[in-house]
Amino acid sequence: MTSSFKYGNTEVVFLKHAGFKVKGSKTIYIDPYDIPEGADLEKADYIFVTHDHFDHLDFKAIKKLSTEKTTVVIPQGCSVEGHSTCTLELGRKEKLDGIVVETVPAYNIDKKFHPKGQYVGYIIEMDGVRIYHAGDTDYTPEMKNVNADIALIPVGGTYTMDIEDAKKAVSEMNVKHVIPMHYGAIPDTEADVSKLESDKVVVLKPMF
């Protein structure tokens, strides 16, 4: 099993938990978390943070991956001091240098961890490839509107949707490939991803 998946000229690397590197004409990280010392990773052009929980907004990881030219993209209500930031409201679409990004809803239906309106996922388009990072979310009605080449969706339950709800999301979204995330790295998020049972699903091995 590999840690990376290539689609066109874009490479998606599963770092850990909900953390990914997306490499194309720009180097992007989404929710990097618990990056070990000495990790051989390129510096970021952009780092996207879906919300302010410790396993998504990891200041140490951001520092390790940043240069003075890195921009940290955050949702409204989130704060990252000491770095150049771009704050996006829910539902906003923004053109960055070579990237188009849109914030989309991420929330819990029957849990208290991620109330509606405070958390986001991202649809990021770079080099003609659309990538949806769902953030920490349950299976929501808005997912049927997702149109992407690659979807990164949580499956670990407890804090997000579980495998059964992830199956529903996979069947509803207009996506070509699905990479499961947010399972196994923190307590109460174990999941058997083989049960997703779809030819769209690509299971990656975490790098860390």
C-alpha cells in the first residue's frame, strides 16, 4: 500500500489523520498534524486549516512546513499568529495564485463536536483538478452538491461520519475517487475501510 495517489499532474499524499499534501504547480498542505522532526517534506505555498481543533490546527506542523512566503488559509473565527493568513467565510470562493478555493459546510448532525456554521471543508482546484477535503463532518445534505475529481472524507465515527454514512456520501457525491481519512490516529476513530466497497475508493497508507 502506498501513501500517494496521482491524478493527472497532481499528487495527493496522505500524511496522517486528516492531513494531506497536494503537489502540483503549487505545494499545498491541508490540516497537517503531528509532523515528526526531520520529516522530509517540501515547504508549503499554502496551508489550509479546516477548523481550530488541535488535530487540524497544529501550530508546530504549520511552522515546520512554512516559509516567509507561505499563506495559511483559515476559516472565519480561526486564528494563526506569526504567519501570513487568508481568512475565508463559509460559502466564499477565492482565487489565489494558481488556485481557486471554495469553503463548504462541515458539521455534525447528531453530535456536539462540530456545530453547523462554525467549521468548513474546502474544494480546491489546481491545474484543472478539483479536490474536496470534507473537514470534520457527518454525512450532510450538502454533499450531494459536491463535484470533484478526488474527495477526502472522514470515516472514523465518534467525531465524524462512520463507514456506513461514508458509503452514503460516496454514492451521492459526483466524484471520481474517494480517499478515506480521519481514522485510526486518535482514540475512538478505528474503522475498517475495506467495508466502503466502492471502486471509487483509494485507500492510502499514512506516511507517519
